[in-house]
Amino acid sequence: MTRVASLFLPQLAIERLRMAERHPSRSNAPPDRGRAAPRFPEPVDDNPGTCSVPRGGGWRPGARWAQDRGPAAAIDSLPAHQRPTMRELGRRSEAAAPVFRNVRSDDGVGGGSVVPLPLLWGARPTIVIARTGQRELVTAACPLACDLGLAVGMAAAHARALVSDLDVLDADPAADAAWLARLALHAARHWTPSAAVSGSDGVWLDLTGASHLFGGEESFAARLRGFLKRLGFSARVAIAGTAGAAHALARYGGREVQVLPEGREGEALAPLPLAALRLTPEALAAAARFGIERVADLYPMPRGPLARRLGRAATLRLDQARGFVPEPIVPVVPFDVPRAERGLLEPIGTAEAIEQVIADLLADLVVLLEQSGLGLRSAVLTCERVDAAKQIVSVGTARATRDAAHLLRLFRLRIDRIEPGLGIEAMTLAAPAVERLAPVALGVPLDGEARARDLAPLVDRLAGRAGADALFRLRPIESDVPERAIGRAGPLAKPAGWPAWPRPIRMLARPEALSGVVALLPDHPPRRFAWRGRSYAVVAGDGPERIHGEWWRRPGEMWAVRDYFRVEAESGERFWLFRRGDAIEDQTGDLSWYMHGVFG
């Protein structure tokens, strides 16, 4: 199942130029800090079924048919893609008047003086202009400027005449394109391996098999918008099954975040304007002459007449947006990824054939790695099926390697996850994560000494069976509190800096309360206690080891005290338990006892 996210930056030029004014040295790079992103207003719902503003309290001439809500209600109840066109209805949409015109006075009586709307404190309407021949045209306008009647495509002189206090910025398309390219490169390195620039105001992200790493598609969209907001940019995000549908919903869907279920592209695109399909201006002009305004108007039309009227590109865009024709995304490449490809004469579907092709791809990839002096840390196998679907399988290694036999064993554990369907016609093996790998002197063992075996192949095979997170080592962390003093490290890491005082082999994730404790205060270990429904009699004990709370973390640990004891029970078990409080000051603890670890 393919999932594509389209990131739309509606005010990219204005917000980037404002960031450039604040940080001149980073004019072509996304800044780390910036102002808060401006609120992007919700689009006006221009419903063609509504009549224009009534005059004199009644219906205007030519619209008396709208008084009868019977036929109109029946039409409005139909799905968007089944409603008749505007030409068939004999009506048209009328743009609402600018909001600053004909505003009544506070008493609400008609005919009063015109009162202009107050502007936001400290805010100025901003536009971006570019020279086209001998004219200067508006290429971008902030929401405040749009509310004042300015629009993209308007002459700059006309805009200055309408609004006197206007902030005018010069367009820099090259800098905008460079910023989008850097954003796509950042996405390819941190979010998804496939990202591409979408036009002059957006980015495509292929989320197939990657959204679960961020808690799902909605969580990823919220994280993406939060990231851009910290940079000072507003954005809209749409996630759909096709690139065309995601592109259209991000720009014309009217929602900040929209996640479309698989297979609902046709229904979601139906009410959108025809410009959502990325058609050429000539095609849009021809569609306007024929009365075609919405995407749903194209659904019942035969393909032959549609191609003659709007061009073959219109039918292609429509099929791509609905998922009938694949639309490949050409991703940005962070670096020259070592890659090996195989195009098959006949589709394959058996595990043996797939394994043979993987072996051939590994042989070619190892040659490329040797020539570059690199070692592979992760490999991604992409299988292209006959039905244009892709199957992606990846493996990772604990250490950089060029051992083709070892990598083949790792892929052999993942072959059962590949669904060949009707057959696989092409396979690609890429190494997105590599490291420098130089020859290492092995040395000659003397006096019959055995050479230490390399654990990396064993770690890779165990990780392939149990998962990458199942193997780890413990590493020390600078903290006095025991549960904070231990963290995870890689299975081949060599942690150092362990404290000298003894600690149990097994540490409980959370200390467990003890009951029935008998102990002499303040410095003696317990003589008897009960834990997990069993009573223990202590025959030996050592302690206390006093640990104070880390007051710089939170105020509750300002006076916290723990006294730890190592005790041995009659049955031979050795435990590590502690008492809260020093038995002198009440604010140090309530003198309750807890189990925190078990010695071997």
C-alpha cells in the first residue's frame, strides 16, 4: 500500500524573506529559530448552490427559482461527483465583496459612514513582487493583504494604490527553490528515504513503510507541522494513496492536516476545482469555455472527447490522482548511494529464484563497496511487481561489512516477508547507510593462543530473528539514583566508567514495596520482610549506603533520602533493598521499605 504525503507551504516566499531579513547570513537556508508562524485562515466555502446577497430584504430578479428549496435540496443531497455542472444549473459563483467595504457603523443602521477594519497591532500587509517583462506582478500575498483585496497576479502599482501602508518584498525564486531542496534533503535523512520537491511551494514525502516509526500518519503530520512552525513557516499536510491526490488536498482541501484512507481518492477529489489536477493554463481556459469547473465534472466524460478538448495530459493527471496510473516520484539523493539493479526477462515468484537474484545483486554491490572503500551497515531490497506494487525488505549489521555470504544469510531470513503476487520483474539493492572500511591486520597467534572470534555475524543473525531491539548492552549514565544510572548501548559497544560500588545483576524497573518489615532504626538492616507473597528471614546484612535525591531535577527530591542495604535470606537469596528516609527528619521519607534488585 503506497502512502504519499504532500507538504504545502502557502506563504513560503514571504516567510522565507522575512527570515532572511532577520538572519542575513542564512538567507538560503532554513533557520533554526524564527518568529511564530502566522495563522493561515480557513478558505472561504464558495458554494455555487447559494444565491448572492439579497437586496431590499427579498430575492433579486433572476434568482426567484432559489425560493423553492425542493429541487435545490435534492441536488445538494447528491454526492459531489454526481451533481450537475454549473452550466446545466444555469447559475454561477459570485465572489464576495472585500470585507473592508461597506462596513456599517456601530449602531448597525444602514447608510452610515464606512468604517475600515482595524489592522493587527504591529502587523503590516506584505506582498512579494516579481518583474515580468516591463511589469511588476504580485507573486505572493500574506493573509492580511488578501483580506484587503490584494491577490496574486495583480499589478504591483495597483496593489500600492489600494493599500498605502504596504510592505513590498522582491521575489527570489532561486532562494525559494534552494530552501525547498534543503528541506527535502532533511526529510530524506530524518523522516523517509524518498522525498522530492513538489513545484515551487511544496515537498512530496513517500511514507510507505515509514509512518509507524513516528506513531502513525496523523502523529507524523503533527510533528512535521510543529517542526516547520519552530522554523517560522506555516504549512498544510495531506496524506493519500497517490501523489496527485495528496498534492490536490494539501492545496485545495481546506484543512491544515488531512489523512485520506486508501481507495477514497476519487471521492475526495470530486468537489475540488479543476486546478487541483495541475493542468496547464491552456487546459484550464479550455475547460472554462466548456463549463467544466470541478474534478467531478470529468468523471462521466468519455476519454476521447476529453483528451481532444483538454489535452492528453488532463486524462493522465486524472488517472494518476485516482490511482489508475502510477506516478513515480524522483527523490532527492543525500549522497551517491551504492546500488545494484536487475531487470528480469520473466517474472519470478519462488523463494529460490528470489534468493538467487539477491545473491547476484550482493556480488555486484560488494564490488562497488570495495572500489569506494566502504562497508555496508544497512541494505534495502526493493522488488517491483508486475502490478506496479513494490515490496521493500531491509537488513542491518552491527558492524560495517562486505561479506556477501553473511549478507545473503540475513536476507534469507526475510524472504518469507516478500509477497511476489503475480511475479517480480525487477529488483534493486541499495546501501543507504555505509561506513569507511579499511583493511585490518589480524595478527598471528603465538604459543597456541586462539584468536578471538568476531561476534558481529552472530549479533546480526540473532537480530534478524529476534529484532534489532532485542540485543543490547548496559552502559553507565552519570546519575546517583540507581534507576537512572543505567542505559542501553549497542550489542558490540564497550561501555566504560562503571562505578566501584557493588550493584545487583538484576535491577527492577520500578522499586516494589515490602510488607511486614522488622528492623532496628536508624542504621540496621531488616530482620524480616515479605515480598511478592513470601516471607524472608534475614541472616546477614550490609549497609547502609545513603543516596540523596537529585534536587536539580525536580523540587520533590530536595530532601529525599534512600538508605540501601544488601541482605541475605535463610534460603540463600541475596537482595538489594532500601528504606525511604533517614529516620531522623520526617521530610526525608516515610520510612517505607522497597525491593530494588536481586544479586546472582
